[in-house]
Amino acid sequence: MPNPAPADTITLSADTIQRLRGASTATIATLLYKRGYHNAYVQGVAPLSPDTPTMVGTAYTLRYIPARPDTDPIEAFREPDHPQRVAIEDCPEGAVLVMDCRGDASAASAGSILLTRLQVRGGAGVVTDGGIRDAAGAAALTMPVFAAKPSAPTNLTKHHAVDIGLPIACGDVAVYPGDIVLGDSDGVMIIPRHLADEIALESVEMELFERFVLQEVLAGVSIGGLYPPTDPETSKRFADWRARNGD
């Protein structure tokens, strides 16, 4: 099977990113499941800060392979074309830097200084299935950071940065450049770019309906016929609720 169409051939609606800011990862997981995408949740990562806001942006990818002594001495960071440094400086404004560390969090994939630079440049967030060093500083950023765990060792001890802007795996999920990355307190979902517009539109309706359902449940209504709305009366009450709430 061919790879997905290149990101620059798929134009997103002007409202898609903003619509997705109002969606939860749980909602996105359900909408993708309905379309047959059962493996879009990045395994083993969590926000470094419990106060992390919802993160939405296009994926900008960096891949690491295992390090070895001849390719990753400490002097490697002096190289002007070191891929990790290049990724920090080239990641576009509004993009999420997604790093493939093969699920190995025994060393960092980046630290607070580099991530601060990414935030200053307008990055929308970071996702890594590796570790983050200086984690307290990274957690204090206003830019969301999702990682496997804090990890003090420098990336050079375990990770050799090789590729930027190519398809990667992060937390056992395929991530293609330009895919949409959405993260919240439940973790991170990857939305294939070609589905982003329709997922965003459908998420608005789903989030609205779930707000209605929660109010119904708090008022003592049974789940039966309500969630999912198999009782026709549920749809009528939802329409009335929607009119009253101006949505």
C-alpha cells in the first residue's frame, strides 16, 4: 500500500485546528475508531504538568536510532547539522515536535533549554516516547510537553538522531509529517491529516451532545436510551437543550 498523500497536498479547513481545541482525546479516539483506526493513541506518554492545556498542531517528526560510541560522543552537539538541534530550530510555528525514541525512556530525547527555545519559536508542543531531562523546567513551560517520563541522561547515551520530516513511530503509532496531534490529560491522539477536517466537524457535535448527556445524568436520567441515544425522546430533549443553550 502507498504512503498517505504528502501533507502539502492536503489543505486543512481554516477552522479545523480551532475546532479540535474543543475536543478531547476520548472523543477523537471514538471518532477514529468508527473509521477503523484502532491504533492512534500514543502509548506510554503523559503530560509532564497536570495543568497542561489541550495541545493541537501538525506533526513535525524526528527519529532516533540506538546510539553507539563512534557516532555519539559528547562532541556531537558541536556539529551545526546535528538533527536534534536542527529540528528545534526548524520546527514550524504551530507544529508539534514528535520524537521517535523506540519507546526507550532510559535517556532524554531533549531537555528544558531546547524546549524553551522551541516554545519561544512558537512550537505548539512536544511528544516523545523517550525521556525528558530537566523535567521540572520543561513542565513549567506554557507549551505542552508529553513524554514517557523524566530521565536525566543525555540523549547521546542511548539515542542517535537521524531523520527529520519522515514517517516515524511514536508510542507504537504511525506518525506522518503533517498529521494532526491532539493531546490532553488523557494522553495523545494522532489524526491522519486527510481525516482532520471531518473529524474536527464531527467532534464539535459529539462534544456538545456529551455536555447534554452529562447534565441529564446529573439530573438523575438513566443511561438506557440516553447514551447512546436510542430513545427518540433523547433526541427531542437534546434539540430543546441545544436551543436553550444557544448552540
